[in-house]
Amino acid sequence: MFALIRDSGLSKYGQIRDLLKTTLGMGHGDANTLTHLYLAQAGEPAAAAGAAAGAPADPLDGIYAGNKAHLRSIHEALMAQIVTFGPFDVAPKKAYVSLRRAAVRHAGAGHPRAL
């Protein structure tokens, strides 16, 4: 499968993901995961490969920018309490932060529909 990506000559995250979706008929999530794995194996950091130029290094800076900046302190206080529940993975998205335990999404913090 990686041969298909290598042979395509593509190097941008979105282009590789779209290639897998159109050529192999993969769903978005599967193509996204495979793109991440390919770029990691190729030695490119996944965050840099998928990030747009000029994107903030900390995803929370993008989520809590502008008129939402005042909500960052609420997020920090909430996260301080959530860590007491036990181990979990934090998966920042473009507009929210997904909290997952055992690959199940339990909550979202910062999602516009949740606020």
C-alpha cells in the first residue's frame, strides 16, 4: 500500500489521504490513519505534515483564539479535574479536543456546539 503512495510522488498530507480515498475507495478515517502511518515511517512528523502553514504549534491556541480566548481558563480548570478520573488520551482536533479512553470518545472540550 505504501508503494502506491511512494509511486504517486505526493508529499502533502491531504493529497495522500485523498489519493487513498479515491484510488482504493477507503473511508476518510482509514485513509487518514494510513497517511499518518506512511508519513511517520517516511520520517515526517505527522503534526507538521498535516498542519497548514502558520498553524499554531499548540492546537489549543487555535481553538481558544479571538473571542473564545476567555474560555481557555475554563478548559484548563476542567482538564485539571478530568485527569483525576484516570488515564486517557487527548486528541486535539481543529475545533475541539477529544478525550478518549480505550479508543472510545467520552467527551469533547471546546467544541462550538458544546459551548
